[in-house]
Amino acid sequence: MIILALDPGIQTGYAIIGYDGELSAVVSRAGAIETGKENRELDIYNALANLVYGVDAVAMEQLLAFHGRMSGDRYMIEGVIMLFMQQHKISLEAMHPSTVKAFITGKGNAKKADMRAVLKELIEMPAKSNVHAVDAVAVGLTWLHKNKGFTF
């Protein structure tokens, strides 16, 4: 099984994770979708076409607004992702950030830095994984746990 996991934002993180159905989850690719400022949404839409090839499921961190501080750009990016998946009839599941944090660290209110530190101890990451890619890996592993029973 191959999962595409996304951490939507101005720099949208992605991870492609293979799972053998029993013990092993392997991150084969992880990074951030490169975009220009002028055509950010179109760049993300086009990048998704390359990323979804051969995947069985797509998981995305759900965007939340905390005290009204969420950028409108992030909501548009989430909309682009949802539109792409609907147009291509690809199942998409949004994962609540506290669910992701609870699976990775055991605490739903964990800080992102704590989550990344735990994750880097538990799974081998590609060498050039930025913070958005690491978040995407966490989303994908949480999806595998929720839907396929994956554990570390």
C-alpha cells in the first residue's frame, strides 16, 4: 500500500509512504512542493498530478484557525488539494492535528518540535526532509494507524 500524506500550507509538505501491511512503513520520498508566489495554487495543483501516481490513499492535516490567525492562502491551498482529489476521484482523509500529535508523541497537545524529535527517533527519514515533510510523514503514519492498525 502506498500513501500520499500532505501538510498543506504556503510550503506544502508531502510524504510518500509504503506500508507492507504488517510491520514496516518506509518513507520513500518527502519534501515540500516548490511554488512561485504568483501561481502558488496552480503550482500545487500541477505537483499533485505527479505525486498521486500509484498511491492508494491520500491523507492531509486538517487546517484549523486558532484565534483567527490562519492565513487565507492556507485555506485556498487546502481547497486546491480537495478539488484535485475530487476531480480525480481519489479518496482524501483530513486528520486533526491533535490526533496526529497524540499518535506520534502520546500527547494531543504536543509541540511540533517534540513531535518531530520523536518521529526522527522512530522512522528513517530521507536526508533532505524539511519541517513540512516531517509533518506530512506524521500525518501519513497516523492515517496508517487509524485505517490499517500500524504501530511503531
